[in-house]
Amino acid sequence: MHFLHEKIRNFKHSFDQNKENRRHQKFEEQAASLFKLCTKKSIIVLSSDCVGGRLMYDYRLPVYTPTVNNWYSDDGFLKICENPIEYFKMPLILNGERDKKGNFIGLLGDIVCHLGHEADPEKALKKWNRGCKQFFRAIKGNYEICVIMNDRNHFNDSFIKRFEALPYKNKVLFTHIPHPEAPHTFYMEGEDSLPYVKTMTLYENIFSTKRRYDRFDFYHWFYNMLNEDI
Amino acid sequence: MERKEIIEKLNDIFIDVMDNDEISIAESTTSNDIEEWDSLTHVHLVVEIQRAFGINFSAKEMMNWNNVGEMVDSIIQKKS
């Protein structure tokens, strides 16, 4: 029985790896064209969950933010976006606590941060601090802040107004129901019956190399940002 | 610019990008030797190298280096 489990696990691992490789072959050309532009401008991605980190990896863009690979309540994330300079100056306090998924929890002023993909709290804190320094370095030069959010984490409709009011041209909010009144929302079709969008980083289906966030044309989004004012 | 000078300049870039003052690179240094050197910081590193040296690498080039020495070879080649 153990042997069978091991075999299934190995098969799944190589299947996933193969799919990821095929996905990256498709991204190769687009990543190369963005990479040519990214010495001239720094794109700072504030993302409410792992989508930001995945995109940076897909398109080989440098990371200038501590938010990468972490997640927050939607209210907390909006507070960061409303005032990133103030929040990134604050110390992140870790007391060894973990959330239900095992991520370390940090307190940034009044915001609870879930620090993903890091097994060691010291390393998680170092990564956060490094991201803050990169943010402050980036905003000394030619930069553009963009925001990627979804309605998964204790979202309510009043947040749409706050999101639309954020002082950034480039922002996208993925929602499970359409919000035609809000121009920066992106409706994830077919999820109306759910309370919020499904995990954005999942593949569309078992055989697809497309992740759910690929429904939005991030390549041209980044491309246009990098080309503006150059 | 000599190899030694390039490595010194690279070392400063590594320290900034990785935010680790204790980094001291050599020709043989690889990503296994520096904890912070992962796929995300690598891209950042290359962008800063391009800015500092005024050169451009292709996406393919930056994925093919095996150690700092090969990075230096590429920089010398681009600068000549």
C-alpha cells in the first residue's frame, strides 16, 4: 500500500513539474520582452496573496515589495495599499504564532500578516525587511505601483469603493460576481454561486497549463506600464 | 575593467539586493552558497547588474550562469 502511495505521489510530482515546464515555455518570449524594459522602470506589485509572487516568477520581474507570497485580510490589505509608505516603515512583529495553514503570523501595526512559503520565522522576517528596503529603494527612481486583489478574505462590498479610490492607475480586483459599476474589477465567470473567487493560482483544470489568474492579460498590463513615460 | 574590480562591484550589488552585509562573493560562488539567492532575487540581481554596468542580458543568458565567474565572463564580453 505504501509503495502504491509513493508511486502515485511520484507520478503526480512529475506530472505537475512537466506542466509547469510547459507553462514556462509559453511564457518565455513574453518574459524576455518584459525583461528588456525592466531596467528603466521598477514595477512595484502590491498583491493580496500569492498571485503577485507567481506573476513575478512567470514574467521574471524583480520584486520590490515585502507583500510577495504573503496574504492579509482584505481590510488589512487595503490599509497597506492606502498607505504603503507608513506601513512599510513599521516593524513587523512575529511572536511565533501560526495560522491554520501553518503560516507564521506577523503584526504590522493593526494588520495581521500571514507570511507564506517560509518554514523559519527568522527567515520570514528577514524576507519582509528585505522587501521593505527594496520598496524604499525603488520609489527613489522611476517606478509604478500596481495592485492585485481578490474578494477571498472577508470581503464586503464597501471595499470596492475603497479599492477604486486607491491612488493607482493600474489595479485589478478579481470578483466572483460582476461589478460593472467598478471599472477596475475583473469578473471570474462561472463562480457566482460561490461566496468568493476560488484560489487564483490554481490551474484551470488538471490538464491545463493555464492558471486561473491568466484570464486577465497580465503580460500587456505589465508591458504597458513599463513602456509608459520611457 | 578588471575581473577583480567587477567582482568588487558585484559584491556591493549582491549585498544590496540580498540585504546581507556579510556576503563575500568569489568566482566560484553559486546560489547554493547564498541563502537569499533564489529565483526571485536572481532576477532582481540581474536587473541591478544591468543598471550598474550599463549592459543588457537576454533572459536566456541570465538563466545559464552556473557561478559568479560565468557572470563576470558575460559582463566582460558585453563591455568589450
